[in-house]
Amino acid sequence: MNSIKRLKKHFLYPLVLFCLFPTLLYGQNSAMDEASSFVRKSVDIRRTTLEPIIDGALDDEIWQQATVITDFHQVNPVDHGTPTQESIFYVTYDDNYFYVAARLFDTEPDEIIARTTESYRRIRNTIKFLLSNINDFEIEKNYVKETKMLLIDKWIVHKTILLQNSIKNNYETYKFHQISQDIQNFCTVDLGGYYLDIIKDRLYTCKKDSLARRSSQTSCYYILSMLNLWIAPILSFTAEEIYQYLGTKKLKSVFLEHWENLAINMDKDEVDVCNILFSLRQKVSKKLEGLRNSNEIGSSLDATVYIKTDDKLYEKLKPYASELKFIFITSECILQKESNINETEIQVQKNENKKCDRCWHKNNTVGTIKNHESLCERCYSNIFENGEKRLLG
């Protein structure tokens, strides 16, 4: 019984609370809007019984649309009618703390829980990746100054700061549904679907103390620090546990912390390059998927990408041409210039070179290094020499 209570307290309640917020606060009629207003006023109430909160706070019209839930047992209000199918759920736990969990529509409960679980899993796995990859990183000793950070690392931290400003504003205006959507999209699209995928190569193949690896760890630390503060009000137990694992925690609890005060200076050209690469990555991925479906390649590292672009874009990408393959996660990327072209052309084909046993990239240097025939030139340098140098990512 105690284990079931702990499961509810530490997982199920915060899970439901967070991921059902997108469907929560703003209804389609005045009664629901009034209920939303009541919800916002109730957020600051702590350690009080449920009855004084409900009593006199809801008029009959709103009460008829509301359902009180305590430990997931429905309590139908006496003398106030029966809740409708479209209901607002109020969840209490932890000595009758008062929280709002969800607004239930016609969707089946099992489907709601399944979507909720998947949303929480995405956020949790993102945080797990960030935590595990700063395990050997100490911010005081190993951090990389902004001026030395790789471009893609600066860009993602810059993007995180912009999102934090938006989240702060949404907290101040009680737009919790927008906060949960923004956090989930950030973890899914910007991190899991792009940035974290790119930096795996640096984290796992570059020299341990290299600038390239430490730069990515610095950005991971900044992202994790900000992300954990974002989720603290709505995924409280998860955020507190993460805070205790962070090696640089200064206070007793995450709830005593302030917003991270960071600034990243990027000029317009740098931001443009990173945004262009983000867009190109999606187009290249579609092309690679076509090769996979035709069984010409297995992973994206089996491919070579050819990007043909106009003079202006070519000049922007040229300084980073040798590193574009790391953005697209292919073994090779060839940048070509074409003056008379209206839009960027992308072609992909199978790479016929041998595969490096260490980084899995296919390269023509594999098999040419004496006593290390299974390694590529890049991996040999990262192991036995000074290591590779990078600018982009």
C-alpha cells in the first residue's frame, strides 16, 4: 500500500498535472473562463482543506461543470447536481495541496493517460541525456567562455534564453497550457530532434578535455539548469530530484532558486547561418528517409549529401563546409555553388568508403593508418594526437 501511495505521489500525480495542462485553462464559454479565473486565484493556496476553497468560490453554473477528485475517487457534490461530461478536474494530494489537473473532453481516459505518459517520457529522457553527459563536467573548471563556444552551441543556448523569457512571461500571466506546450516542443524538436542528436559525435568521439566537447557540455549544463527551473512549478518532484543531482546546487531546494541570468551575444549572420542549417537539416532528413525506404542505406552515416546553393548562401556556409556532415549526421557533405539557381538543391547517395569502428563514419582514410586500420584519421587524431578542431558543431 505504501509503495502505491509513493507511486501516486512521485509519479502519477505530477505526470497528470503537467501533461494535461494544454487542455486545461481556457474554455469556450464564459463559465469555463470564470472557472479558469478561479483556478488562477487558487494556485497560491497552500496547506488548506478543500472545503473552504470550494465553498462560495464556484457558483452553481460552474459547479455543475466541475468534478472534485481526491486520490482519484470521484466525489459528486451534494445538492449541486451531477458534473457534466466536459469537466474540470481538481486534484488534491500532499496534505490537501490544491492543484488543477485537467479538463476532460470526450477523449477516452486511457488515451489521455497514454499521451500524458509519452509527453512526460520525452521530457524525462531529455533531462536524463543532459544529466548523463555532464557527469564528468564541473562548471567552475570546465566551462567554455561564450567567445570560444562553437557556433551551434551558442545558438541553442541563445534559443533557450529566448524561450525562458517567454516562459517567465507566461508564468506571470498564468498561461500554464502554453508553458507545457513550449517545453514539450523544445525537448522534442529543438533538442531531441536536432541539437542533442548532433552533439553525440562530439561527446563520444572527441578528446575528453577538447574545446569541442567541453563547449557542448557547457551548453548542456546551461540548458539543463534553465529547463529544470521551468518545470519546477508543475513537475515538482522531478525538478527537485534533478536539482539534488546537479553538482553545483547552491541552495537547499530548487524552489529557492532564481531564474538563470544568462546572455549570449550572436550577430545576425551567425543566427542566420544556424537557422538555415536547422531548415536544411529537415530537408536532408527527408531525402535520407527516401534512401532508407528503398533499402539503399541503413543509417544516415551510410550516405553522402550534395548541397547546391546560390552564391549568397554558399558564402555564408563556406567557412563551415567541412563540418556540415556533423549537422546532417552523414559521413560526407559536399557544398556546391551554382549561380543560376532559385532554391537550394539537395541530393543524397550511398557512401562507398569503409566504416570507422570508432565513430561509424565512412571515410577514405579508414584502412590507411598503420597498426590502426579500423580507425579513420579523425579518430586517430582524437586518441593519439591533439584532436580535431571545430568551429560549427
